[in-house]
Amino acid sequence: MRYVCIHGHFYQPPRENPWTGEIERQGDAAPFRDWNERITAECYRPNSAAGLLDDEGRVVRTVNNYGLMSFNVGPTLLAWMERHAPDVYAAILAADRESRVRFSGHGTALAQAHSHMILPLANRRDKVTQVRWGIRDFAYRFGRAPEGMWLPETAVDVETLEVLAAEGIPFTILAPQQARRVRPEAGGAAADDGWQDVSGGSIDPTTAYTQRLPTGRTISLFFYDGAIARAVAFEGILHSGEQFVQRLLGSFLDARPWPQLVHIATDGESYGHHHRLGEMTLAHALLSFESATQPRLTTYGEFLQRHPPTHAVEVAENTAWSCAHGVERWRSDCGCNSGRYPGWNQAWRTPLRNALDWLRDALAPHYAARAGDWLRDPWAARDDYIDVVLDRSAPSRERYFARHAARPLNQDEQASALNLLEMQRQAMLMYASDGWFFDDISGMETIQLLRHAGRAIDLGAHLFGESPEPEFLKRLESAVSNVPAAGNGARIYAQEMGRLRSSRRNER
């Protein structure tokens, strides 16, 4: 028995002005207004109606790729689509509904930890909220509980897996180099012998594995085929649909005695944005396998139901798919960068993370103390705040306070409580992974993190009567830009906040 599964991770970082909720015009996205619009036109919409051509170049069929491939879409991107690309949003939801018929009740959509923060670098409380928000966002949009959850950058540690398992997530997907050792389950006994070292990416990716956790829970893990994923992302294999199909077929081995799953995971933007017309190549491959009896298309959930793991695995902790140094890309000058600017360094990453961690920890006790005046359990209330984020109508707010208010609250008290919760949301958005991924603290992705930090600071200053901003700025001074004119993180933050605050004053 042979199966194929192609997973796409569709995601864009939050780009909205944290005060207005709208994306400002981005000139480098021209001829489109902003990057969300541009990538929607190049990738997300084409994948909802990918054209298949005949020998004369005429479109003879369109395919909604989302109904045949495994995928996740970042919650912040789905929220934008719901408002600004409703046709694409509807096509994605419809594809998942239809896929459940095709794949024995298992949909093609997976959830994602909400704000794309690197979970191994988050504290336990943020891990829990991010997973719970991801689950609730998914259920709100897709009308069902998620079977699997995508971890941002596939960054993993055992505590993150514990949180997933505790929240009822059956599986996640990792890169092959994130496995440390494997052994046969041998009836499930937690023996310490029989382990085989598979570090360095040598794990067999064609089956599912069980990770046993310290609490006694378990979670299933899939490790994608790294060689084919690299070919899709970087080696031009999407130039030919038949070449793509043959590459997938070539990964099956007759010598394997178990049901084989050949599967890959890449950024979904590979199919149309990074590689023009890649959605057509993907559609060709998906239809080739849909019409075949062997191998056949499947989803991770369907495969797991039919073929539970027979081997145990232990993950290599604090690793990710896009950093050769573990998770250092998001906290240190590890050497990972875009390669566009030889001679630049990323020493700014450490003081940036330290400053944000300090801000998070400075705001948390004030939040807990003040929220305790109005909410029975401030942290449980934060976990449920996603319901208000998804639906800010008056009835939604009424239901929320009926569950969480410590006593009847007047309108001013409700508004203050919601501002406290929004401060916490901004303090999680300021950890989106993109802010560390690229080359300089003056890049737009990192400035976006500082904008979220500024919004959290402004909310806190209004609520608590004192501002952590002076100390935050002091800590940002150590985050030195490679661009002399930009100076350092403190200067970049001050300039951006000055611009945004001035704009707000002018609007009033």
C-alpha cells in the first residue's frame, strides 16, 4: 500500500497597523497595494482554481488544489482573507468540506499555532494560549476540530508537544533533521534499549512515529521527505508536472515491508508566488495521484487512522526546519540569513528578544493584578479572548463577560478589561517569527514587531498610569542596525512610534 500527501504551509506575517487594523500601502508590493494582495493574486487565488492545459495551451479544467493537498493557512492571514479576499476564503473552506468526503471523513486543512511565534522560545503560558487560539480559530472557520497542528517554522521542544497533546491534537509535521532516535514500539513499553540514532536527517520519512511524553501522553509525528521538499522550494522541480510526479514516485522502495507514505511539506507560496505557475504543476501532480489506485492521495489524518505508528521516536529539541543551528535564528547571530548582504551581522537578534521578553514579563503582573478586579481568572479569560477577536459584536462580548466577569461590569469596566486583553494579544503578536528571520532590525518585518510592542505599551500606559517605554528603549539601544542611518532598535522604534502617534493625533 502506497500513499502520497503534499502539504503546503500558507502564511503571511501580520501587516496591519496595530491601532487601525488596516494594512498601509506598501510600495515594494507594486503594482498591488500591499504584499497580502500581491501574494493572493499570485498564489492563494490561483490555487483555488488552478488551470490544466491541453497540448495547445488551452485551459481544459480548473482544480481547487486545497481540496486535494494537505494545508494550513495562518490564522492572521485567514482573518485578512475573510475581509479582503472573500472568494479565496470561501474556496478554502469549501475545499476542506469536500475533502472530508474524499478522504474518509478527514479534511485536508490543519490548524496552526496562532501568531506564528517560535514556541520553544515562548513561556509555557504563551504556548498554551497560542495552541488554544489556533484550535478555536480553526473550529470557528472550518466548523470542526482540527486533527493536526502546524508548528511555526516546525520549531519544536517536548514542552510544546506536551501542550499539543494536552489540547487533543493528534499529530504534527516536522523536518527529517528534527528526529533524534527511533525504535520499534515493542508493545509500547518505554524501554531504554533498541534505539537507533537517526540524527542528521536519516529517519525514514515514509511512516508515522509515536513520541512518548513525560506526562504519559503521546503524540504522532510525521517527518517529511527533505530531499523532495528542497527540490520543490529551491531546485526548480515545479517547472515540470511530470518531473514532480516521477520524483515522488521514485521515493517508494520495494524493500520496505510497511505501508509507505511519501509526503513533503513546503511553504505553500512555492506554488505560484515563489515559482510562477507552480499551482498548475501542483494540480497536475495531485490529479495524477487522485486517479491512480497505487499510490493514492491521502491526508495525514486518514493515513494515521489506517496505519497507526509501529515505531517510537524522540525529537531533537529546540530545532526547526529553517535553521541549521536549532532555533538560534530567532535569538542570536547564528549565521542564518538571506545571503543578500555579505558582511552584515544579526547580532541585533539577541537584544531584540531580550527586550521583548522583558516587556512581556513587565506587563504580565500588571495585567494579572488589574484584570483580577474584573475577571475571575485573568489567564483563562485570555485563552477565551480569541472568541472576541473572531467576533467583536455586542452579543459576542456579552457572552464573553457572562463566562468570565467576576461581577456585573459597567461599560467602562468592560472596555478597560478588553483593553487589557488586547494588550496581551499585542504582546504575543510582537513575537511573530518573521521579525528575526531576515537580515536587519530595520526591515519591515522587524518594525512590525516593534509596532505591536508599541501598541502593547500604549495600552498598558493608559491602563496602569505608568509606561515601560523608557526602559524598553534603553534595552533596544543594544540592537544595532547594519544600516548606519537606522542607528539601533531604540531609534527605529522611536521614529516609527512617532509617525504612528502623530498620525493618530491628526485623525482625531
